[in-house]
Amino acid sequence: MRGTLYNAVFAAGITLVLTCLMLGVQLNAEGTALTVQGADAERWIWIIAGIALVFFVQLFSPQIDAFFGRMPKPNLAALKPEESKWRVIKPWAFSALIVGMLIWPFMVSRGAVDLATLTLIYIMLGLGLNIVVGLAGLLDLGYVAFYAVGAYTYALLSEYFGLSFWVCLPIAAMLAAFFGFILGFPVLRLRGDYLAIVTLGFGEIIRILLNNWTDLTGGPNGISGIEKPTLFGLEFSRRVSEGSQSFHEFFGIDYDSSQKVIFLYLIAVVLVLIVLYLINRLMRMPIGRAWEALREDEIACRSLGLNRTVIKLSAFTLGASTAGFAGCFFAARQGFISPESFIFIESAIILAIVVLGGMGSQVGVICAAIVMTILPELAREFSEYRMLMFGLLMVLMMRWRPQGLVPMKRPHLELKQQ
Amino acid sequence: MTEASLYFLQQIINGLTIGSTYALIAIGYTMVYGIIGMINFAHGEIYMIGSYVAFIVITGLLGMGMVALPVVLFIALVVAMVVASSYGWAIERVAYRPLRGSNRLIALISAIGMSIFLQNYVVLAQGSRDVAMPPLVSGSLVEFGSLETFQVTISWMQLLIWVVTLISMTVLTLFISRSRMGRACRACAEDIGMTNLLGIDTNRIIAMTFVIGAALAAVAGLLLGLYYGVVNPFIGFIAGLKAFTAAVLGGIGSIPGAMLGGLILGVTEALTAAYFPSEYKDVVAFSLLVLILLFRPTGILGKPEVEKV
Amino acid sequence: MVKRFSKTLIAAATALAISGAAQAETLKIALAGPATGPVAQYGDMQKIGVTAAIDYLNANGGINGMDVEGVIYDDACDPKQAVAVANKIINDGIMHVVGHLCSSSTEPASDIYEEEGVLMITAASTSPSITEKGYDLIFRTIGLDSLQGSLAADYISGTVKPERIAVIHDKQQYGEGLATTVRDALVDAGIEPVMFEGVTAGDKDFSALIAKLQKADVDFVYYGGYHPELGLILRQSMEKGFEAQFMGPEGIVNSDLAKIAGEAVEGVLATAPKSFDQNPENAERVAAIKEKGEDPTGPFVFPAYAAVQVMASTIEAIDSTDPIAMAEYMKANSFDTAIGTVKYNEAGDLTESTFLVYELHADGSKTAAQ
């Protein structure tokens, strides 16, 4: 008991030190002079309440822990049906899910569809980075660079050569993969966190170059008026550019601006499904197994005769090409891109998606991408407290489920006990 | 001396000044990394908080009519170090300690979340505008070269930055090499499990590295706050990034490496800005990092990693 | 304040069903801009202006009896979030937008507003490309960069006549655009700047740049950008004993410049529209803003105020909140607002925005330059 009292007093004291100067006193500019000002009474009440809260939580921490310990933990695994049943249900469940995803946008509002599109972009990015970080175990903090490469590839090709979205999509993926290859080749012999900082540096270099190369990329002005994707040449706009036909005219229906939003969403769904399918196949191929093996034990892999460089490079390149895919689509969705969209915090968010999802797990990445994009939007009601909540929730989620939302499970056989 | 060499000298002086503050912040990264192998992304925010606290204390004391500048600065330094250390300690306790033992990346994401949280916390507490303070330490100490060609100046403020950095580094080095705690600290960096078995409270040592790192970041916060005279809630991110680069450059985990890395980074930036368009200085700084790591994969003073089977 | 806005936000979310604002008893105006992130301070200025204008309207009977309500949407100056915000505004059935702030957010958002028939007035985005697309519903209450750039160049070549000019900018849309205009105009006038260089916005250390300027023997510096960086350049120049005449655009005219740079501000030149908060006609508005404990001096406060005024007087005149009808009326008429007389051309730009050259002083005030 004395121990907890001491802890509680100590924690309350620290809270006082933390808050009294930063929250209790405000820097204020009067004219050209700087002054300090004590906060108003309301804020002090909050501070004192906060300190009291910390004190009592610490004081009763054994009781609180015990209380939460008694609460049954939700058992997600129990929700999943048995293996034999699951095998029957699985294809049906997936088909139902896909059909649901295709029908859903026609029933909800434009904003919701648009948000879903954004989520799908992050799912794509998350799946791509998942190959690099989750499967191959290479920490990449500059993933956004490849995203930028993809976006700028489409924007520039469309602006200078008038190429369409569908032509640019594979080009963007290939170019991003090429960048991944170029970067990966020299740096992959670095280990762990050295690799992280080099990729971080690379991400910054790409962004600064895009910002400074004004003649080509428009520098900070970005590129605007990027063409939207078309459906076999049919455009989704009220007024059509010369020589092409619009979707609503072709089918003889009324123009509705939500058609375009839904069309973009459907493209995103298709892209995500393609990416998912490819990665799932790859994971079952020898190269996919090699990624995981390399992550688990590099030396063992090498002694088994696996080529370390080829394996790492393939993971890096594939991850990059997925980002290029996503980038190309992002440019088409935005209609405008500038270097501001490709800052470090973007890489950090994507990484957070992978880690929060449970490294390596695809279902987890999808869940995490949904959480990470919907959360800031839901938090809009908190106005300027929005980002504060977001940061806090990131910390809390890591504490709550350090293994990720849906930890990866490897297919395995168990010996049945007699 | 010719104009070109005077100009070069001036840029070196500028670079060393900014480099010493990078070094101070980099210590926090390198010490934490050396012991628990995680990148503490929230460290830049600690520097920012230190800067704010220093501003608040200095303005408050001057406003109360205290005029002896050295005393004011000293009190500000102490208070900033205490408050920043408390933040460092609290962050470790709340955001990192519960995650110990799980994957390293988990703690990294927690750190990024903490960084977003702290930035927005300061925005809410102090507003997002730049807060500016009139220059307190002004004037120059040395001026040489002629007015016609180029004049090299070293200001009192630059000297103050060098001296304080030097003192902090010396104290830290002595502490690490001589004191009991310092020895425990080095033991932890060597093998944390073994140290624990030897009866040393490793949790305490880890908490202490966060406290020391935060205190040094607060020193940098005060110095840079005085040097630039401006603080806003977003200065932590870029300073943190630069300091982290410096730490890796010097070999992460090595304290002399962080000092060296900071100075090299500062001088590189100044020289790039001097002879090339200054918008490319970050590109050059990061390219240098990539190059050095290609030839010395563990940084300049980092220990080569031994692969154990 | 905070509470009220979060309440209005919740109210807006639940009022999805209300599509046309005309049937509603309150007119909702969306205020889109950064409430979080590094440029939140500029978003604040916009918010101060808009809320002051709305408070004034409501205190005087609203618009044609309708109460006005401002709803804040935070885009954090992130283009991606700007698109989400624009879609959300449309979802919420709001037909009138003041914003966005950063040109990079305004660009993608304006595409959506135009398509959805939402009227948008930006009080801060100066990029020419926003109105170049020939949209009908996109307006500004802030002048284009090109106007003040050429004025600055004329003043430099005609009045100051310096020997060696350096043009520095902050690598942002606003600053670089202005700096390029000034440089080109100077070259046309037969003066070749000895230096044209960018710095990193948000950077704090300019000692290397200053040494470079010293070495190049520059006696006149034009800076395209905002006050935080210029303030530090001025302050560090004084420390280093670098004496040159500095000049900047309206983005530097801010009381914070004097706070950052102190004495070094004395004599700095700037092109700026007539300062709205000093205008005697705005005395009442300034007092009202100050009464709430807010700062009326920011460069975007009164353009944002004027944006609300333009909307309000249009709705009053045509007795309709239909954006297309409003846009037609706005292009055909002129308005008397807090930033003077507002008249639009076909593109939605101000036809006249008068900039003057000012000399700034260390106490934060400014006087017309000779």
C-alpha cells in the first residue's frame, strides 16, 4: 500500500511538472513585446482534475488492473468457423463480400464513396509495404517516394503526351519498380535501421527534387488538370472534351456527378483485388516463402543457398510497384498533385497501417487501413482536437494489441495428440 | 587571407554552430537506440517543448523585473531541462515501457503516435503561431577580414552555443565513463539481459537514458531558441529528422559518433548552401548519408556488426 | 467557441437530408481551411474574419431574415484531405464555401465545387491557375500575385535603383511565383539580378545564405514568401552586420514580422494592399474582433470577412441562395466590402486590387514609401 501511495504521489507530481508550465502559462504577444500570462481559471480546473485523475488511477492501479483482468478478453479466433466448414463457406463469403462492395456505393452518399476510395488507396499502399516490411522484414521509411513516382508518372505522361490512365497504370508501376530496383540494389546490404534511415533519406530526396525541378514538375505549383480515367473512352463529366463521348450520353441516362465518384471507387476495388490476388499467389510461390524465411533467419537462408540479394530486391521492387499503382490512381482521383502530398508523415501512416494490422497479415492490413483512414474523418467532430486524438489512439492501439489487429497466421499442420 | 578563404571560414563557423545543436539532440536518439534498439521519433518534440519552456521562463523572469541575464538564462536552462526530462520520462513510461518485449516496430509506431500527440498538444496549449523573443545575447565577439572583401564574424551567441555544448558533452562523457550509473548504462548497451541478471535495475537505466537525452534536447532547445529567437510547435519534427540523420551518420549507438555526425551534418549543410543553391542543402545532406552508409554500413564510428549464428 | 463549432458540426452531419439551404432557416457557410498542422495560424486568420462577419450579420438580422452559421472543415492544407472535405461539404448540403486556404488544397477542391454547383470564394489562394480553368462558381477576394510583383519591380528599378539585386524565395507556390514575376520584370527593365535562389520554408538557419549575400555584395534583396522566414533572415542579417535594403510582398506584412526581427524591420519595403485593419472604415470591425480577444491584423482576416459580405449582399439582392444565379450577379455587380470595392471579371478574379509600396517600422506599423 505504501508503494502505491508513493507511486501515486510521484505520478501526480510529474503530471504537475508536465502541465503547469506548458498548459498553465501562455506566451502572449502584446504589441511587439512578448509576455507570459497565466491561464484562465477553467484551464487550471482541468489541470487539477487531470492531476487528481492520475493520482487516483495510480493509487488504485492494482484494483483497476484486477478489474480489467477479470473481464473476458474477446476471442476473435472463436468467431472463425472450423477449418472444414470454413473451406465450404470461404468462396461464398468472398463472393458475397465482393458483390457487396460493388453494390454498396449506389446506396450511400458521395462523401462515403469518396472516403472508401481513399481507404482503398491506403489498402493498396499497405499491401505493398506489407511485402517489404511484413514479409521480407525490411524497414522502409521512405515508401512514399514510390507512391510519388507513380503519381508523377501519370501526371507528367498525361500532361506532356496525353496518355490515358489505363496506359499509364502499368508504366507507373514499372517505373516505380525500376526506382525500387535502383535504390534497392546498393542499400540492401545495410541491416535493420540503417536501411530505414537510408530509405527515409531517399523519400525526402525525391520530394525535394520534385519540389525544386520546377521546369518539369511545376515545383510547388504541382500539376493540375490531370485527366480522369475513362471507361473504354467514355468520359465521366458534364462537358466532354472534343472527339470523345460521355458516359451518360452513350447510355442515354441523366448526368449525375456521383457516377464519376462511383466509377473511381470501382476502379479502386478492381485494383485492390488484382493486387490482393497477385500477392496471395506470390506468397505461396517459392519466392514468397523465401521472403519470410529471410526475415526469420538470414544466415540460415544463406547457408541453404538462397540468394539474399535477389530475394530482398524482389520484395523491394514488388512493394515499390504496388505503390506506383496506388500513386497513379491517386493522381487520377485528385486531378491535382503537388509534392505536399508525399511528405514523410505519409510514409509513417502507411507503416502504421502495416504494423497495426499485424505484420504480414493481409486481412490485418485491410482492417488497419480502414481504421487509419476512417478514424481521422470520424474525429472531425472534435475539431482542433482531431489530430491530438489520432496520435493518442495510435499509442493506445499499440498498447492494446501490440501483436496487431489480426496477427499473421502461417498455414501449419498440428500433430494430433493421441 | 583571400576573400574566398574568408568566406569558407565563415561558412565553417556557421556550420559548426548549427552542427553542435544537432549533436545535442542526436545524443538522445543514439543513447536510446544503443540500449533498447528503438528509434524514438518523439524526441524532436521534446526539443520543441524544451524550447517553449525556456521561452516561458525567460519571458516570465524578465517580466518580473529580473535583469541579470546570466542568472535568467541559467534558471531557464535548469527549468527547461527538468520539464523536458519529465516529458522524456513520462513518454517512456506511458508509450514505450508497456511495449517492451514485443516487436521493435510496435514501439516505433507508438513513438510516431506520441510525436503527433505532443505536437498537437502544444498547438492547443500555446497556439500554432510563431512566438518570437527579442535578441538577448547580441553583438559579435570577433570580426576580422576587411570590409571591402569579406568580414568574418563570430557572434557571442555562437560562442555561447559552442561553450554550452562543449560543457554538456564533457559532463555527459564523464558521467558515462566514470559514474556507477554510467557504467550500468554501458553494460545495458552491451547486453541488457545479462545486465539484468547481474542485479541492475535495467528499467531504471532505460528511464534514465530517456531523461538524459531529453535534458540535452532541452539544452539545444534553449540555445536554438535564443539563437533564432523564434519557436513554434512544428520545429521539433525537422530538427528531430536532422538529428537522427546525424546520429546514424556517426554510427547509431555511439555517443562520440553522434557528436561527430552532428558537426559533419551541420558543416555539410552550410557548405552546400554556400556553394550551391541553398534549396538543395537537404538533398546533399541525405545523399551524403546514403554515401557514407554505403561505404561504412554502420556509420563513421559505429562498431561493425558481428553476425552471430 | 470550440464547443459551439463542434455542435454545429454535429448538427450539420445530422441535417444531411436538407439539400437546399434556401428552405432551411439558417444559411450555412462552410469555412474550409487548416485548423491543424503547420499552417494552422493562417487558417485561424480566415476563421477570425469569417466568424466576425457572420456575427455581425446575425446581430443585424441575418440575411433576409435567415441566420447565418459558419461550419468549420479542417483540411490541414493537405490536398488529399481537401478532396475529402469538399465531398463532405457537398454531403452536408452546404452550397457556399469560404476557402480553401493553400492553393494546393483549393485546386483539387475547386474542381469538385464547380461540378457540384457550389459557390466558392477563397480569401487566401493566389495561384493564377485556380481561376484560369474558366470555372463559373470560383471566386477570390484576394489579388493575384502578378499585380504586386510588377509593382515591386517598377519600384525597384524606378525609385530605389540598387546596384546589385538578389531575389530570394521560399520555394512555395506563393513566394516562388512572386519572385519569378519580379525577376522577369527586372530583367525586362534591364537589371539582371545577381542571385536568384530558394530557401526551405520552415528552415530556421539562414547564416549560410547571409554570408553568401555578403560575398556577392548585394545591396538589395527582394524576398518572395511569408514573414516567418524573412523575419529570421532580417534578424540574422543584423547579427552578422549585413546591411541591405529588403523588400517583400504582402505576405510579410504582419505584426509578427516585427516581433521576430525587432529593430531589423525598420525601413523594410513591402507591397501591400491598403491595410484593412488600419482603414478607419473598418474601425468598428477591428474593435469587434479585438473584443473577442482575437487578432485582426493577419493578412487573410479581412479578405475572409469580405468573402462573407459578398455572399451576403448577393443573397440579399437576388433573394436566392442558388449558387449559379449568385455567380451571375456577382460578376455583374460591384460590392462595397471590408477590403474596399470588390468587382469581378469573367474568371472570378478581382478586377482591381490596388497595391501600394509601404515602409515597415520596428513597432509593427507601416507608412507609405516615398
